[in-house]
Amino acid sequence: MQKPSRCPRCSSPIQSNRVIGGTVVCQCGWSQSIRSEWAEQRNVLKNSIGIVFFGGLLIWGFIHSVHWDHHFFTIIPLKAKQFMGSAEIKDYEKMAQICLERRKTACVEEAYYALVKKDPNNINYLNRLGHFLGQQKKWQQASDVFSSYFRLKGEDADAAYVFALSSTKLKKYDLANQYFLFALNRKQHVVPVTIVRSYVQMLMEAKKFQQAKSVIIEYRQKITNASLFMNKELDEIQSRLGERKTATSTEG
């Protein structure tokens, strides 16, 4: 606070030499502490800042409690450890679990990538990340992850299927063919109808109609009562090959 220009008691001008140690002393005997009033204003400001900060903290806590539900008190320390760079594998495992339950896809992806970064040769982490990226239709990223997975000798048939789908979306048909066959060979004990359909559709997209026809015929023989399996696709293939249609147009 600035010193008053005149004394409020006698109205005499107050010279600068009348300020002694933060206190204004008039020649009439009136005095006033400038420092104490400034300190009081400073305390008021500090209290106001404290109230605003506390209010903001309450709002932040409310928003996060809505986002994380009963996981609030678990996820906050995990996020803090992540921010400080001290999170370990078990922390990211827990974070991924919580984020999956809360359906927070960006958080799940971040946690899976962190796990792979922590242990890049762990094929289980690569498999989980690759499948998740495939579910999000992030085909290039999924393809990159599964390239690493199979380079490390991963053997999961479902991983091969997602890799094949990713390769198809990226128009890498030879790679897709390789991993569709990999997936089919790993599922000899059952007939993986979904994989067969996707395989045939990839071959048709790649204009490999003769190979697509052979796959349909092969799996018609393997599936009980499946004489019309993928009949619509077979009709189209025979048309593209210039062959006479021999099947009806009923979808198998």
C-alpha cells in the first residue's frame, strides 16, 4: 500500500522522510503502518488462491470419480507413477485391466504399448496389443505389431487371422495369403468358417479367382451339408472365370 499524501488528522503533507521502517509518522503524532496493511492484503490474496485451488481440486476429483467410478482411488496413483516414469509392468497390467473395464480405448492402447516397450520380446503382450489394434481397425499398426510377433516365433492362429486381415486391408495380398493359410493349418480340428470366408474374399479382391474357387470346393467337402457354402461367391467366381454356373444363387 502506498503512503497517504496528507495526514488524515491534521491534513499536513506527509514527506517521504516521515516513513520510518514501514510506518508513516506525521508531525502531529498520527501514525499508520503501511507494511501491516500490505501484509493483510497479501493474506487475503493467499486465502483466495487457496480457495480457488481447493475448489478446482474438488471439481477435478468429481470429474475423475465419474470417469473411473470405483477405480478412482486405484487409477490415480497408477497415472501418477506413469507421469513420473516409475510405473512397472504390474502397474500397466492393472491400468490396462481398469481401462478395458471402463471402455477407455485410448488408455488401453497406451497401457498395451507401454507393456510392449517394457518387455519387447514378450509375445503375449504383442498378441494382446495386435488384437486390440485390429479391433480398433488400426490396420497398419496391427500389422507392424504382428510382424514383430511372428518374427519372435508366435504361433497363435487368431493372431495369424488378424494379421491376414490387416494385410488384406493394406493390399498386401501375398502376406495375407501366407497368414490365412497359417491360421487355417492351426485349426485342423475344426472348420473355421469365418476365416475361410475372409480368405476367399481376400482372394477375390486380389483377383485370384481360381484359387478362391478351389478353397470353396475344398471346404464344401469338409463341412457336413454344405453343398451351398459360399454359393454367391462361387457364382461370381465362375462368372469371372467364364465358366458355366452350376450352382443356385442361394447364400451358403
